[in-house]
Amino acid sequence: MNSNLAVLIDGDNIPSAYLKEMMEEITKYGNPTIKRIYGDWTKPHLSKWKSILLENAITPIQQYSYTSGKNATDSAMIIDAMDILYSGKVNGFCIVSSDSDFTRLATRLREAGMLVIGIGEKKTPNPFIVACDKFVYIEVLKKPNDKKGSKADKSVDKAQVDKVTEKEISLISTTIADLSDDDGWAFLGDVGNMIQKKQPNFDSRNYGFLKLTPLIESLDKFELEMRESPKSQAKLVYVRNRVKK
């Protein structure tokens, strides 16, 4: 991945315990060349961040709360984001916050052609989520404690798993139909990309699976087919809606 990313973290709004997992997740989308975290570092609630910032080469930005009830951190992040945008040094942004105040910023950055990844807690309001290209819940980044065998490799922390509902099944089904050939088959990679555009916070890990393929396999609504790739030895996965008998 050649994309350079600016990572802007709302220190007042995100727990420090997930920093390592967050940074590992961000590298999937690009190279985090700018890494900054914002907050009032004179406040005791940010003390947990201080010991791990140097380990991850993240620059703390001091922002005093000038007025009671006003979030100065949001303003500082937004101003910096626009400065970085106009510098032309990055191809995308990762906004780490659960605050809906960043909705307009995410929208503006995408209007400028930037990739925007959001990371926040499951309490994040929907307007901010849908303003991003992709939104990842922090809760699913926590790795399971059980490291034994293949089960740990194919699952996420079960304490954070959501149930697949008819809403998600309908999203998958309609996306397959949108992309399918005359026989009803669609390339699963294309299906995954289209689902992400329709619903930025759709993530197989939300439902206990690290990848989309095992999630699809767990549902009796769909059929999977492995095909030979004409360009490599890798198998291509195709999917279609199961025909009712």
C-alpha cells in the first residue's frame, strides 16, 4: 500500500488500551506518516496515554480548554486536518474518535478526494460513520485471549460479537444481486467492496469472523464456489443467493 495517511486521534474521546491494535489496523490501509493525538495533557485522565505515545511515535498536541463546555480538541484537530490536506503530503486520513462533531470534516476530506478511515467505539453516532469510506469499531480490534489452535485465528473476541440480523443478510443478498452474472454468481471481492460503500461500518469482525468468506459460509442463505484464477495459483471465491426449493 503506497498511500500516506495522517492519523489524528481524539485523546479525550478514545481509550488508550487499544492503541497498539489501532495502529496495526491503520497500516492495512496505508503508511501512517503523520501521527498526532490531541488533548489537554495537564488533565489526569490522559496520563495513561503518555507512556505509550513514544513507543508508537505519536506526537501529542497540547490543547487547553479555554472555555467551559467547549471541546477545544475538536477545533484543533479540524484545523490541523485542513492544514495537512492543503500540504498535499497525504492521500488519506484516519480520524480516531467517537464524536459526531467530526462528521463535516470527514465529508469535506472525501470531497477533496481523500480516503477517510474512521475508528471509534460502538457508541459512535451514525452520521460520522456514514461520512467515512470505512469505519472500524475499536471493540473488535481486541484480540481473543485464546491463542491455541486454529479457532483463535478464525475468530474475534466473542464478548464483542453482534448477531447477524435480517438487515445484514438483506444487504449481502441485494449486493450479490446487483453484481451477479446471468447465473447469479458474483465475485466475493467485488461484493465485499460494494457492501463497504453501502455501509461503511460493515465488518465481518463485528459478527465474530475475521474475513467475509467464513461469515458467508455460516449463513444458509448463500452458496460459495471456488474457481481457479487465470493469473495466479490463488483460488477465487464466488457467491450467489441460494435458490429456494
